[in-house]
Amino acid sequence: MPTAVEVNFDGIPGPTHNYSGLAAGNLAETRHAGETANPREAALQGLAKMRALAQRGIPQAVLPPHERPHVPALRSLGFEGSDAEVIARAAAHAPRLLAACSSASAMWVANAATVSASSDTADGRVHFTPANLATYFHRMLEAPTTTRVLRAIFADPARFAVHEPLPAAPQFGDEGAANHTRLVGADGRGLNLFVYGRAAFGAAAPGPARFPARQTREAGEAVARRHGLDPARTHFVQQSAAAIDAGVFHNDVIAVGAGSVLFCHERAFAAQDLVLAALARDLGQAFQPIVVAGADVPLEAAVGTYLFNSQMLARADGRYALVAPAEVREHPAVSDFVDRLLASGGPIADVAFFDLRQSMRNGGGPACLRLRVPLTKDERDAAGARVFLDAKLHAELEAWILRHYRDRLAPGDLADPALLDESRRALDELTRILRLPAVYPFQLD
């Protein structure tokens, strides 16, 4: 069977990137609510990470931002008139709704979908289920555009299946790949780990008391069924309620895995000893858990620095590199732990630090910004659109950002109707750069 190579599809932060503090449980987003953001810097920081990884030989691709403000949503909520009048009326009478419809949260494409490698699925195709993101209105708006974009890129039905999102009901709350990890045993077979915060219909350990548990077990089970995953190689594991209440709103804030390595905090999962034992049983001697004690990295420090929201990337020598936010190096205790981790000679061999502060202030680190898509050479060749990053595309995207993005945006600026026109011009040009068909509401009218 052809070998799949993981391609990192990174989201580009959109022109309306701002700090409105919309998601309870995301402590960074709440802490920075009301501050002035810099959309241009956010997009350039994300693009710089993409380019640096591509230069290290990591396959890298891009996913476009979404149209914001989302005027059709505001119309559906009773605001009438021209687009400018809709925005003005929403700003005057429901500024929080305008903020929700202006969120650039689609930049965090770890929530865009759950992806299954063709070697893991019953029909031998790569499967995608766009996340419904049903917990929060501002994120639920993303699913239709995400579905259109994925279907435009992965259009070959012989190799790809892009499903509809799950029903957008609380019982099937689905936050995408941020709660899914694919590990690989010595035999090269994939093992899929779905992490949930609560069970809607079945028994589960007690859930969080302070913040919502966004992902349900039922959502993971539905995705696994529709993707045709082997039940014997699929695990459903509950997230620690204490972690959620400490600000771990997705599993990728407390755990990251690649190959046979799982890097996690000791308080990542409920009944964690049983979880690790089950993974060791199914992965065999290849399994390499790195469990970080709270005495080394307190849970609050893990959340504050996003240590576990690092990307874990395979190196040519079989060991791994972490792509971590600069906040990890700046925190004395966490930085000291990382130094000791590297000196231990274990599977993590080096760490690259990136300044992603514009994203981090809204609660999204390196791993939030990327969707992992395992593709064989033939599957990659079959993908449509011009989304695979090279030096030429990087230069065009950088110039595009500099042409179209503002360098400051306060929450009050969302009332400016010119922002909508600026965003639409930018996105219209971006679809031409990426050779995408019409995917945005304003292009489909």
C-alpha cells in the first residue's frame, strides 16, 4: 500500500481578526477581550510559520479564511436593509451578534474537520467530516464554507469523500480534528483516538462544572462509522473534567500525538492509566508515551503556554520536532522542562519556537492553526486548487496580505461597513490566487 505523508493545511487568519471574547472556557480569548488586534500581523505570523516548516521539508498547504462579517446570518436574525444598513443596525442594537458574525475563528482549522487516512478506511478513500461546531454560534457559521472549500480541493470521488457535517445538535457536538489523534503501531497500521468531553446518551464520568464540554462521544462514534474505521483500531476516551475546567476546551490543548508517540499531561484524560494501557496493548512495543507530571508543568502553565498545542513533526532520523509557541520559551518552569525533555534523549529531539501572539491571544496555538491530512502521492496529485505552499505562492500570499489587511482592528471597528467591502475584495482575489471556485456567500449570490 502506498505510504501516506501528513500534509499540514494551515488556516490563514482573516481580515476581521479581532478580540471579542466569544467562547467561555477559552481563557486566553476571555483575557484579551476588547483589546485591539492586528489582522495583518496575525496573517503574516501564520504565513511565516508555514514557510519555515515548508523550508524544513514539511509538506505544507493553506486553507482560506471565511467571509466575515457573515451578513446572511445577520439577515436571518432579523436585520434588514442593504449590507451596510444590516451591519449598522446590528452594531446599534446587538453588538455581540455582530461580533459573533465577524469572528475570524475559522483560522483555527484544527476544528475544520476530522480526517481519516485512506489506509484506515473501509473503502480506501480519504474521508473528511466537516465539524458542526455546534457549541457556539460564531463557530457553527463555519461549517457550510468549510464543506465547500474541502469539496473544491478534494473533489475526486474516487479518492476522497467529503461528508456533510453531523447534525448541529448538542448531542452531536463535533469540534473536528482538535479532538482526534491518529497513532501508528510497529506494523504501520493506524489507530484512531477520539477524545470527548461528555456522552449525550450513554454513561460517562462526571463532566466539567465550570466550562462546557464541547465534544460528545456520539459525534466521534458517528464520524468513525461514516469513515469506515476498524472498531478494533478505534478508541473513544473521555477528557479530564478538571482539565476542561482549567481551560482545556479541546484535547489538543493538553495532548499531541504523532507516529507511535503520545505527548500529554498527566491530567489529560479520565482514567488515564487505563487509557495508556489500552494504547500500549494495541500499539505494542512501539508505543512511546511521554506523560508530563503536574509537578513539572502545572496544568495552569500548560494552558497558559500551550505547550501541548505544539505540532509534533517527524524527522528523517525517526525522532520528532515540536513546533511550539514562543510563550513556552518565555515561561521559566515550562522552558526548564523542555530543556530537560530534549536532554533526555527521548523521541522529541528539538523544538522550534514561533511568535504567534495574535492567534495565541485568542486561544489558538500552532496546532490550532493546522489540519493534518495524510495523503499518498497519488492523492496529493489528485487534489485540486493551488493550495500547496511553495516559494512563489508564499510570496503572492504575503503581498496579498499586505495589500488588503488592516494593521489594527478594535471590536468597535466591526461596525465599519467598509470592512465588509475590504474583506470581500480580498477574498475574491484570494480565490483566484488559490484557483478555487466560488466558495463564499457573496460569490454564490
